[in-house]
Amino acid sequence: MDKSGANTGNPAVRAVIAVVITAIAAYALFFAATDAAYLWIKAFHIIAVIAWMAGMLYLPRLFVYHSQEKTGSQASETFKIMERRLLRYIINPAMIVTWVLGLWLAWKIFEFRGGWLHGKIFLVVLLSGLHGYLSKSVRMFAQDKNTKSTKHWRIVNEVPTVLMILIVILVVVKPF
């Protein structure tokens, strides 16, 4: 652990452990879960989506405030810790659970049928791309290499909201 309390262990080892755990959980879900588990899986999918969206809405807002601070200031260092922990402990796990459970629901219940489902998956892929962009941005802020303005982060802060609205409309209304 470093002085900020962050685990500075080997990232490759952490990544391999995460992939193994995810693979085991996905195998159990896709091949061992019964239709009776549907409501539980759906509930946990919705919980994971809420957690993922909360993080995706909050992280760019942190970037807005962080981009206004002087590099090396106490506030800047505090934002680095907040951003890293939010991404590592909330956003990343929530996205993984959302994807695994969502794919199970699409496969088992909807058999990947329906234009609305394809549209939803496309939008979730876009949201995942934004997640990747925000992950890279956490690393850039951590290295004091942010080149984006506060205005940029204010605009980026609205993107998850727009995607979320479109996804919810597709799921609830199923317009096509």
C-alpha cells in the first residue's frame, strides 16, 4: 500500500484474478442457472446498472472540479484518490456485472430477438466506450497529464445521461 492507502500490487495479477472470477461466474450463470433464477438475475442486473450509472454520472463531475485545481495541490491529490477508488471499486465491477447478467437475460429470455434489444446493446457498447475513455482519463489525471478543459468535462458529464435515457426508453417502450 502507498501513503494514500491504495493497493499498488501488480495490476496484471489483479487483472488475471478478475478475469478468472468473471469467467467462473459467467460459466455458472450461463450453464448452471435455471429459469427460476430469472427474477433474481434481473434484480441484480438492475442493481448493477444503477451502480454503474451512478459512477458514470459522478466521475465526469469529479473531473470538472479536479480540472479547476492546481496540479499537486491537496485538493488535486484528494480528487485522484476519489477518482481511482470510484472507478476501481464501483464503476468497473458494476459494469462487469451489468454486462454478464444483461447478456444472460438477452440470451436466455429474449434469444437476442427484437430491434429494441439490438439498439439497447449498441447504446450499452457506446456507454462502455465512454467508460473506457473515463478510465483513461483517471490515469491521465493521476499522472497530472489532463489536457481537457472544464467545459469539456461538463459536456462529457451529460453523455451518460443521454445514453441512459435512450436505453431506458428502448427497454420500456420497445418501439421496434
